[in-house]
Amino acid sequence: MSAIAEKGSGSGIDIAALRRRLANGRDMWRSLDEIAGTVEFRRFVEAEFPAIAERLPAKPNRRTLLKLMGASLSLAGLAACSRAESIVPYVRQPEILVPRKPVCYATTLSSDGFGIGAIVESHEGRPTKVEGNPDHPASRGATDAVMQAAVLTLFDPDRSRTPLKDGEPASYGDFLKGMAALVSRWTASQGQGGALLLDASTSPTLATQIDALRARYPKLKVYRHNPLATSAAGEASRALFGSALTPIHHLDRAEVIFSLDADFLGEGPGRLAYARDFAVRRRVRNPSDRMSRLYAVESTPTITGATADHRLAVKPGGIEAVAAALRATLGGQAEVPSSPVDPTWITALSKDLAAAGRNALMIPGAHQSAFVHAAALAVNAELGALGNTVEMIEPPDTLQVDGDLTTLCDAVGDGAIDTVVVVSANPLHTAPAGLDAHKAFSSLKLLVHHGLYRDETAFLSHWHVPAAHELESWSDIRAHDGTASLVQPLIAPLYDGKTLHELLAVLGGQFATDPLSLVRQHWAALDDGAWKKALRDGVVPHSAAKPISATMAPELGGLKPAAKAGGGIDIRFVADPWLRDGRFANASWLQELPRPLTKIVWGNAALISPAMAERLKIENGNIVNVEANGADLDAPAWIVPGHPDQTVTLSFGFGRKVGSVAALSEGYDAFRLRRGLEWISTGAAVRPRESSVRIITTQHHQAMEGRAIVRHASLDTFRQNPHFVRKDAPPPTESLYPDWPYSQEAWAMAIDLSACIGCMACVSACQAENNIAPVGPDECERGHEMHWLRVDRYYAGPVDAPDTFFQPVPCMHCEKAPCELVCPVNATVHTHDGLNAQVYNRCIGTRYCSQNCPYKVRRFNFLDHQSFDKDEAGPEQGAHNPNVSVRSRGVMEKCTYCVQRISARRIQAQIENREIADGEVVTACQQACPTQAIIFGDLNRKNAHVVREKSAPQNYALLEELNTRPRTTYLGRISNPNGELARQGEATDG
């Protein structure tokens, strides 16, 4: 729903009243509007299916509706587009290819320049689904939402399709002629006046090619522009150890963890591996089980903080003071520097860390200062954790560059550079404020751009060359721990795109190479057998960096905290979790995927605390002007419980208008306020405007209406009462619904709320697996999003410092399903193995089943969001899973437990004359989950994993008082708080 849709409307939230109401209670709530009972919230709840007739134009624009699938489907206006050729069958079908049977290949996808291993499913040469590679150290078999969207971006019809010379279509041969002239000029001048501008990458082949170009052109300059770069860790390690080293954390060994503004579960190249290791120590099944403890101090709400046992919100400018105070307390210093955190909190934390010793771990935020990183390393060393829970390795990124974008623009302005080749970067969008990159690049004699899209930089370039997608490329890349893995194509380049290795080879005078030979040449030490094994496994064996034993310099190597922060407003810049710096802004799946904490879709907002909103007298959706560093921008405000006061969080990734999907989104461009590569800006000013805009959020959809949805307890409470989830639970009752016999399988699911971190990977995986259509911002505002699986976010406690809970909600697949008996056409049926199935070709759209569903897990397809007209449909249909039907308008959709996967495994088991093995059927949400919070299996197998999960004492059913007997159940969330810390001691004024 929209929080504020029109100027002058208001949510009517009285923050002071809410604070009084929640101060001493443990009420659970989803949003400020819900707990306040605003008119807007009640309107949405009472209209379960809001009418759309009066809100749609009289004659809907069909083109507008169609482009919501992923990009504009009107391809006629694209330059140099050829008509689709007829597909002819194989003359000799490859032996490994069986029609409709997928083939899987190992490859690697990049994340901020680092590699995450993937297994990609391909149907007859068409990639359709991304899964994690269990043999890769960065994925461990899991994926995130961005990885799931790789197939969508591959088939994006807005991708660049032809080389452009001064904006006009040209051939690749013409481009090679132009580059031949450039090579001749650079050869004569040794590269004088030339420069490369690279995106973040850890590719070993790329590093080798750059070294070769430098040897050929000694005067060539190489720059890198990574708008999401974090350099403080390297600076700290150089001060402490004399060289730049990278920390690797082992959370599976840690008993007590202190996250100092580090979102290690949601950010960073090792996030999936860290989430897996963290969850290992959080699983509790018996009262005797042990559990790790997580403390978090953070400058903006994150999923790591939401998972913490103790969390404090602190202004960004106060994080250094917290680091200094903790180090002094652990060291037993008589005078502990003041900090915004209560000294009793610091004392309890230091005692816990000291008791854990070498099994303790302090993790600094990647965006924090070098002092914070140095203090964390010093604390880990003093505790004996260095070498156990944290190890130091050589950094995977060894490419030496001559500077960043600012240095390049200065050189262009001085006349030292007249030719720039931009490789896979978009500096004209992500340039920092105060740097006139447009002016600098406009003065170049030659600007060559290589990228997937004709983006902001491509529009200014003299030559634009389409890039090959990662799923079309040969390359290599290193993971967060240094492990090298190969990138292999799943499909030939759709639009004759070129890899960065091909482009660099052209600049080196090699005009007739192929990317495979370039990558294979770098790995010539691998014989054919070893090469094929590396391709099959997805990793190069024994390539991980070895831990380094280093001696620390005294007194933090001279690093000191910055001057004491003033009392003004701080800005905390963050990358959007899905769009990152904006490179994925044209992916509709990611635009429509709710952000984990705010549940905002199709836009961003300026996040503020309830106290700040109270002082400024603003409500959700009110426009505020944020001024810093001599620049300002207008942004809609969004009040976030638990946000630090006197702080504004601004996110990158939005404000782009290049691309038909990106143009549909709303929001601001935070790069306009950012100086250099800063992540924290102090001394900002925030002033309310007299206008409001809509903010589209799903946090009010499927409201709980005060019912006990999430059940939680502390570890001590669990030990005293393992069956705490049974409190006030009704006893089993008889039912008028029939019992179902299961002679074969009886499928069921268990979801561990202690392990769920709310990362949304399961929702994205479900969408990719089941051909779920995005519906666009207007339909999302009406509550018509189509996701079959949602992750609800709840709060409990005071509005300024609440606890946060996540709960994935798929179809419950009830034994006594209320939906099945009300369908007039028998489209909702119960299967022989316990699924509540939906027969799409019977459904006539009465929506009786949805109205009868107490869990609100059914989605009605109000509009034709996916075209069936072959003359109008675009290439994005290539991303569809052929094993799942694509639904048309007017049918009810829902989670099916991935019945297509069940059927495939059943057929295979029947062919082999055996039973389906436990764990053989893995649902899409289960497979993507980095923490393995979701378990699926057959209840008829008494030793099955799902049976063991359901026998845990904290297992419960959602709304079990309704006696629907769901097959999907939950394990109540268990936390491990420190008994010395009273609840009232956890509040802070930030």
C-alpha cells in the first residue's frame, strides 16, 4: 500500500502516544500505521481485495501493461534489431541433450567484483535458473536475490544490441578498424594520453592482460571506479601489519560475536558463507544445546542487527567512540573514553568477550574508518581470536591502479589524458558530488564504452560496444577467501556482446581472439583433465589464499579516532540490497522485491527515526530536503523503528531513467550528495517540505490483526520450558473435514525462525522457479503483488528500540484446508501426497478460496502481466521455467511446494524402481536459503529430516486454533540474551 498517496493526506501517527503504549509492553506489530490504527491502514485491511475498476484508466495502455514483465516489449524502435529467425530442430541431437530435461553447469557470478559460485540450469541451451554451488566457498550451495535475477537480466530486451558510433548503429568490424588506429597511435606514443577505467574485479586473467598492456604501452594509465569500494580495512592492516591484508571470519567457531556496524549477514562478498556458519551455532533443538550470542551496534538498521540478541542504534559519528570505549574496557584502563553507549552495556559485552577468549569475534563494518578496523583487529588479537575466529590473508584483488575516477578527471582536465576506454563501468551515474565527470568526459578526443546497456556513460561515448552477460562469458574471478573459479557461458551471446577480455585483447593488438583461449592461456598450468575438472566443479583446486601470521604494531600503528563528532545530523549512505549502485535497476524482479526491513518496493526513501520525525513533525511520505557538502536533494521520509536518532539513511541504486523498468521506479539519486567514496557524512541539515509523495510498501499487506504469529523466547526460557510455543495454544479438536490417507508420500515443511535472517533469497528463488510475474508499482500499491512466498517482518517492544522478527509464509498446505471446499469448479484440490493443488485451467477467478484462506497466501492474477502473443512477447520469456505453466489473467496462484520438482524426482525414482530418498526433493526456497532455515521432506519417512524438525519441542503451527492442521510449521525463534543486561539498559539516545 502507499503510505502517503497525495499531498495533504497524513497517517495521523502520534509517536509520543505509541512510545507510551509500547514502553512497558511486548506487543508485536508490523508497522507504525498498524499499531496506531491509522485510517489509511484500516482502509487497506478492510478492503482485502481493493477494487481496481475506478483506479484503472478507461482504456488501459496495453504497452504499459506488457512492459512490466521486465522491460519494454516494443522492440521495433531499437536500433539494428533483427527479426527472430525460425528455430529448426537438430540434424544430429547432442547425446547429452534430452528434450525437457535440464542440464546444469557450474559457473561464477560476480558480486561487487568478487566471485560467488553458481550452478545454472539450462533447458535446450537456454539458462532458466541459478542455484548455489555447494563446492564453492562463497556460496556453499546458497544464493541471494541478485543471483536469482541473473537469468532475467540475461534476457532483458533493453540490453544493448549493436555497436554504436556517435550514437548511430555500426558494425563490429568498423569498431575494430577504429581500434586498429588507436593501437597504432598508442604503439607510437607508448600509450601517451590513454587511460583505462575499470570496474571492480578480481579476475586473474584481467590482471594478466593489464600487465601485458602496461608492458606494451608504458605510459598507459589504468584507473578503477568502484562506487561501492571500502578501503578502510586495507588502510588499517597496512598500519598494523605493514601490508594490506584481508580478514576472513569463522563464525562457526565463535561463541560471542560483536558486530560494530557490520552487516556481515547481508553485505560483503562472504555474506552467504558467513550466514551459513552463523546459523550453525544458532540451531537449538534440545534444552542442553549451546547457542552463540550476537551483540550489534549499528548506524542504520540491518538484517544482522535484526538477528542480534542485543542491538543498539548509534549515530554513525559515534561508532569510533564505541570502539575506543570497548578496547579500553577490555584492556582494564582506568579511564574509559565516553561513548554514546551505556557503560554497563560495554562492561557486560567486554566480560562476555573475555570469557569466550579465542572463541570471541569482533567484526567492524566495512564502511567504517581505519581506526575502527584497527581497534577490532587489536581486540581480536588481545582475546586470542586472531588465527582462530579471524584469519588474515593476502587480498584477492591484487590489481594495482593509478587512481580512481577523481584522479582520472583531474588528469583529463590537465590535458594529460585524451582517450579513455571505460570497461563495464558507468561513471556518469555513480560519480561523486562535486566531480563534473560529464564535463571531463565531454572534452575527450575518444571515449570508448563497454557495457550491457546504453547507459548514461554510453550516451556520451564515441564508441559503445555491447558487453556479454556473465552467463554468456568466459572469464575467471576470485572469491572473498581468494579461491579462483571459472566463468563459463551457458549460451552464445544473444546480441554478439564482447567480454572484457576480448576488448582488452583488441587494445593489445589481438583482433581475432576468442575469450575461451584468453582465459585458457592464463590457466595453461592446468592440463586438460585438470581444466575440465575445474569447469565441472566450479573452482580451481588449492587456489584459496593461505592464512598469514602477522605481528601487530603497537598503539594501532598510530591510527587515531577522528575529532569528536558534532551534534548535527549524520548521513549514512548504503547500497540498495538488490540494485546495488544502480546496475540492476532494470531488473523488475529486484525492483519489486521488498527490502527486508522497510518492505519498500519500486523506490527508495530517506530513513529516519521516530524521534526525528516527531521533532520535524513529518509523517511517512512527507518530502524532506537533505543538505550536505554544499549539495542537496529532496527525498520522501520513511520512519523506521530502531533507527538511530539524528541520522538519515540514504540508499544508492535509484534515480535512473535509462531503461524502461528503471524509469518506472520512483526515488532519488543519493550519489548527488556523496563526496568521494564516503559512506558517512556529518553536519547535514534536514528540512521538511510542504509536499508528499507515495511510498509503495508491502508491510501492511496480510496484516496479523493482533494474532500470535511469531512465537519467541530466550534460551533460558526455552531451557526452563521447552514447549513455550504451546502457551495458550488450543488442544487438538475434531474436524468436520475428511481425513486424507497417504499411501505414498506426505510432503511437509518446517521453517526455523531462529535461523531465518530475512534476506529474501527464498522469495526471489520462488519467483524465478515458478514464472511469477512482476506487476509494477501501481499494482503493488493496491496490494496485488504476485509473490507466492512472502517474508513478514514484525517488531516487538518500544518504538525506538524494538526487537525484530522475520517469518517466511508460503502456502500452509493444510490437512483441513478451508480453500478446497468452497471452489465451485473444483480448481482447488487435495492431492494424494498432501498438497493443496491449484488447477489453473479450471479456475474461473471467483476468489472464494482466497477469501476462505486465513493465511492470505493466494494471489489473484488481476491483469495479463505476461504476454502470450508471439508477435508481441519479448526475449524475457526465455527466462521462463518450461516445467511450470505461465498463468494468464483471471486465475488464482499459490505456492505448490515446487510440485514440478516433486514430480521429476518421483519419475526418476520410479524409473530406478526405488523410493524417493530423504532430501532428494529440494524446493526452490529451501535450496536458495543461506542459513538452511527451511526443511522439506516426507512425513511418512520416520527418520526424515523434516520429521525430526517437527518433533522439536518449539515446533508450532500458524493459527493452529483454526484447526486447519497446516503441513507447513515453524520452530519458534530462540534468542540468547545476556542476563546482566536489563531491557531498559538497551536504549540509547544515539
